[in-house]
Amino acid sequence: MVLPALDPLGATSALLLRRSARVFLPTVPGARKPSPQSLEGVRALEADLLGLGYTLSGPLRDALAALPPDTLASVGRFVFDTLAKLLGQDRAFVPLFQGFPGSVPHDTRSLYMQRVLVWLYQTPEQPCLFCGDVAKVQALDPCAHVVCTNCFDPRAYGACPICHQRVAKGQPYFQPVTHPSTPGLHVLRQGRMTRLSLGTDLEAASKDVVLALLLRAAVPRPDELELLRFLVSDAGLLVLGWLPPRIPVKETLAHTLGTLLRKAPEATGDVLAGAAAHVKTATDVLRILVARAGSNPDLTEKVRLESHPRALRRAVLQALEAMPLVSLIEDVRRHPGLWKAVARQLHVFERWQAHPHVALAFSTLRGTVLSPQTDFGQALLARARELPDSFAVQPVDGGFTLRFRSWSSRVEESLGERDLTEALRLLRQRPGELLRRLDHVARTALSDVDGASREQEVVAALDAVAARGAPGLLLTAAAHLRRRHAPFARRVFFPKGEAAHAWGTEDRRPLLPGDTIGQLVGPLERELLRRAERLPAVPQALLDEALSDLLVPLAEKTASRSLVAVPRGSALDLPEGEHLRFFVHWTQPRDTRVDLDLSVALYNESWWLMEVCDYTNLRLAGDAAVHSGDITSAPAPQGGAEFLDVHTTALVARGVRYAMPVVFSFNNVSFDRMEDAFAGFMVRDGNAGRHFDAATVEQRFDLQGKARISVPLVIDLVARQLRWVDVKVPSEQRFHDVERESATLAHFGQDTLAYFGTGARPTLWELACLHAAARTRTVHVRRRDGRVAVLTRAPDEDTGQFLRRLRRLEDARDVARLELGRAPTFFAGLSDDAALPDGSEGYALRFRHTDAGKVRRLTAGDLLSPLKP
């Protein structure tokens, strides 16, 4: 089977351009020398791309110059339009006050009273309430509000001055406003530039992306899942030949197979047979069926399942019947509502003789009353009696039901009765559960009168299962245990689901002794090092000490699609510049008005609310914060837009310590119902220029999910540090604004800063050191103060010793400047400030100099994936 030819200017190329900054060019027969027209076209394209914050690598510039002028024009439009859409440059950002920030009124209350009086008393063909002029009074379409052009300057407003809704095009009230142009020469701040590279093989690149995502040890981000589904749909059944021997994340497998089943329903048997080695549990099957229905296979929300064709029903029943009975029953009980709905479609009792395990599992799930007088009841009763530890017979009117005693309930009973031996026997069967419960199990062991002996039982169990643990769990458990010698400032919980409503509590757990912590962390680190030592060796490594502030991404499936993939909970230095400009843009669905509100809550050092800047308070004293005005509707094609400028120095001078920007859906329409909605922030040197300038965008992220409130980050203005939290918060209120939610936001901000500041989550610094210590003998470290330190592994030094020394930067020697030479390098840092040698590989939050065609660019998830069992 051959992959269909992919269009280098099609959707696949656009997705790969957004993901890897590679441009795939059409094939042009015959070699061509650059023509003057093509060279001029490349220079024009470079100037346009510079306005978005992108430059061309040398090989890409040469390849573009060799294209015929017509082809170059098509490629240029494709590249520019794709990147402009990624940043938001393709949208019309028209705020309420078009002269923002200069034209925003200083007295919001007076303006509000003026609007209310017009709304209540102004009528057509009557003198203006304020100036008395009759000729200047006009009614707007479609809101029908009557306004006076003397009192409400048409050049100042981008929507109705009274209700702030967009109005129909072509009305005489409004006059076109020409926004100031961005200067032709873009002076970009350090770190903002991104280099575009030449892509050489679109089909191979597609396969590489699919494989990388299938091998990921954590659920990919939403934008990566979108890319995976698109590429799988394009490749069709060919993907079955790409499947690696092991796919760590079952949700990723479900997205892949569910897409194939939708794409090729006639090949159901081939799809399930080709993936049989990966489908091992009933939950795997359920995830695939949910993904086939176009829903999220994380199984955290209600889904509408589609009817299953006969071939799929038979294949599913055969797959379920082949599974161990006890595991099958436990799996279907984890998601009873979904499985009951699936059972009706599968007709699980119709051919029960051929599928007795399936019949027993669903009779237990449903609580089916069985009669001992029927062959069906007798057969199920006989099978249940073969497993007395798992089944109990419950007499009822008309017969009996079978009650199942699950593995989880037996673990809970054992821990509750402090029967540690039985609990560990059960937990050895499922390494992931032991790692998740390790803290609890250790505390249970230490509370026993024979604590030392019990502690050794826990260590022995951990030694036995560590080799089967997922890398993310090993890292998380080790990082968590290292901090258990002291109470956490706060414990914060992020429940499962698309809208992560985090909540915090005090840490009242008994502390763990240092010796216990060392004995538990030891097996975890030894196993991680053993896995890292299997990876290919590299001549040298270059690490960035600032990675200590970035967390290992462990739960990215709820992460927002964003321009820069910052792991949730990570801290970053606030970019240089005193003005932060936050923005939001959205387009409402047809026949549904959507009013999004951009706000910022400002707190002092004790988390007492000092001020808010939103539609009720447009301008703070001294212009410390300025809002562009409340847009209350967003019909296509213009949509709605709001801006909010924050002057960091002025806020600090007013006693503000923390700033929390928030996006609210005021009229309670969830983000997932909108045509599109995104937000972000820019760093500006001043207020001149366009309202939205893509070259100054630091972060842009989609507003997604069923939530109505988005909290992207918490800013510490004094420490000049921002914490990326990326939480979508559900709410039961009908209308939303920052004033009502200020107390909740204060608790959330205080809790998250305290929790993420404990160091109880693994960092990318720890992960990068693990790679470097196991794979090379020379490590260059870029220090926070700009110095460069070099650590060299001694001939007789083992990997564990070198790792501990590297993490603490012990016995490092300072060098005058970084000199990597031409040797391939493993790199991990915030940015590739120096171009990496050809053949290198590495992770950067933002690549600026490195050519993707010569260096393998890794995501944070790609650093974790090679450490799988």
C-alpha cells in the first residue's frame, strides 16, 4: 500500500509547518537558477514574515529563490497565511474604543450613566438628551439604539456606543478608521524570532510525526491529537504498518484506531486484527468505540455512541471474550454508564453460548436477575462459583444476582485493615497503582509497631515493580518523595476532565523520615538511569539551568492549544518591557450572542484584592491598566476583540504584587460552542502601532472545552515571574465577572503558587540531567547569570554519582564562553541561543537559530518517551 501523494500546500503541510516550522515545497522539474523576479519575491516574503516574528534558514531561502515566480507566490501566500492564522494576525481586531488606549474614557461611571439615560429616554426624531441637536440623532441596526454623533464620536467606536454590540455593515453612523501602520522595519525583542527550515520529504515527515506521538509516554496535547487524527485519516490503513511494538498511552491508540474505523468502515476486521496486540483490556475497546464516534476517549464526559455495524459488533465481542474474566468485569465496572449503553448495541446476551465471559460480565454490571431454572442462569452461576474470591451469590425475588468483589476494593480493605502484606501482594500486580499509592503505603508501613520490617516489605515490592512502571510515574513519585521531609505549603488537586477546577487544602499528612525517603527514591532513580543508559550515546550535552522552572508535562490532554507549549505549572521570567497587552478574539455561532470579557484582578502581597480592570473600570489611575472597552457580541466575519494593557512598574508602585488575567464568558456560553476563540498577550515597548502586532506576541492559546472561565497564568510583578497554570474553570453562575470571582481567584492563585513552588513535581532540568548523565561524559551548563559551566565525568565515576553531581553543579569549572565545535550535541534549554551542530537533537521552548533539517527538534514529551519500560 502506498501513501497518497500529499499536497505540499495542503492541510498536512500547514499542520507540520505549525508544529515543526518546516516548509515543504512543490517539486519543480529541472534545475533552475534564481531569477531576479524570484529573488525580489523572496526578499518581499522575508519582510512579511519578519512582521510575524519568523525568518528563513539559508537552505530554505535558496530553495524558494529557485522556484518559478508563480509557484513562489503561491508558496509565499500559503506560508504567510498559515503563520498569520497561528498567531491571530488573520483576524480583524477591532476594539470598542478604536483609539485605544488613548481614547479610553477616564470616568467609566459617568459614561455608564450616559449610556443608561440614552437607552431609557432617547427616541428617534427627538433632540439629543445632552446637546439638543435633532439632525445628529440616528438609530443603529440591528440593536435599534438611538445615538447622537455629537455626543458619541463615530470615529471613536467599533460597536454600538450604548449596548456595545457589533452593528450591521455599511451604516452611515460609523466612519472607517485607519489604524496606524506597523513600521516597515521590525525590531524584534530577544527570544521572539523563530527560524523556518526546509522540509525535504512530506510523506516521511508525516510518518515520523505519527510514530513520535504513538510512542509518547503521556497523552499528547490537543493540537498534537488533531494532527495525529488528520495524518492517520490521510494515510488510512497504511498506519497499521507503522504501529510500534508498544503504544504507552491507550488514549493515543484509541484516537488512531477510532479514526481508522471512521475512515474505512469496510475494513473493520483488518483494523482490529492489525491492532490486536495493542488492545488488551475492555477499557481499550471502549476508548476505541468512543473515538470512532468522534468523542474524547478519556471517558470523563458523556458521549453519544453511534450504532455499530455487524462486523464491528462481532469483532468487539470476540475481543472481549478473549480477555481474562476478572479483568474484563473490573474494566466494564469502571465506566458502567458507557458500557451499559454499548451493551445494548452489542446485544451481549444474544449469542451468550459463544461469549459466556461477556454475558457474565454484563449480567454482573447490570445486576441481571438470573434464574437457576434456565440454561443461561445455570451456566453463569457455575462459572462464578469457580471464582469464589471474586463472586458472591445474592438471592432476590425470581432468582439471584451475582455480586462482584473488585481488585480495587480488596486493596482498599487491606489498607484499611492495615494488612500491608496482602495490600502489597495485590499492588505488585499493578505497578502503576503501587507508584500512585506509594506515599500512602509508606505511611501505613511506618505506623505499624514493626515499622522497620514493614518498610523493607515496601522497598522490596517497589524494587520488584519499578521495571514495569511508566516513566512519568517514576519521575513524579521520586520528585514527590524527595519533598516529604517537610509539609507542603498547600496540596492542590486537579480532578480529571476537560475543565480543570483545581482546589487546595492544607497538608496534614505525617512526614516521612529521611532514611525512608532515600530507600524509596533509590529504586526509582536506579530504574530511570538504567533506561536512560540504553539510549544512544552522544559526544556532549548542553543544558540550560533555567529548566529548573519548567515542569515535566504529565497531563497535557487538557492543555490549551498554544503558540508556545509551556507545561502547566511552569514558571518563566516576565519578558523585558513594562507594557503587557492581553488580548482576546472570538467569533460567535450563528443565532447565539456571545459576550466574552477580558479582565485582570490585582492583589497585594497578602492576596487582598486591590483593584480590577475590566468593563466596569476601564482605566486605573496613572494608566496602570487600561481596558479597550466591552464588546458584547461577535458575529462573523469581524468577531469580537478586547485588549487590556498592564503597566507593570506602575502597578508595583501602587502596591500590587500579583496580577491574574482572566477570560469570562459573561452570558454563560461555553468556549466549545464558539466558531473560534483565542487569547494571549504581547509585550510592547509603548502604545504606538497597531492594536495587534503579531511580531510582539509572546503567547497565544485557544479557549476550548465546556468551561466559561479561563485562567491562563498568575503574574508575580515584584519577582517579575509568570506561572503558567492554564486552567479552565466551570461555574454554576448565570453571569460571570471578575468582581464576583475575585475571592475564588485569590484562593486559586495563592494555592497554585504555593503548590508549584514546593518542588514536588519533576522538572525538565531533572529529566535533562538524566539524559545527559547517562548518555555523555561532557556536559556544558548555561547558568542563570550567563556563565557557562562544564562538568566532565571521571573515568571511575558511575552514572548515579555523575547525575547527582550534575544536578547540583558540583565540581563544575567555569569557561569564558560556550564552544561546542562540530560534535553532535544533546541540548535542552529555553532557547537555542547558539546554533547547534549538525546531527544534534534537543528540546527548546522556542527554537530561534537551529535549522530543523539539520537538527532533530524534540518536544518535552519526546524527552520522556524514550524512558518507557
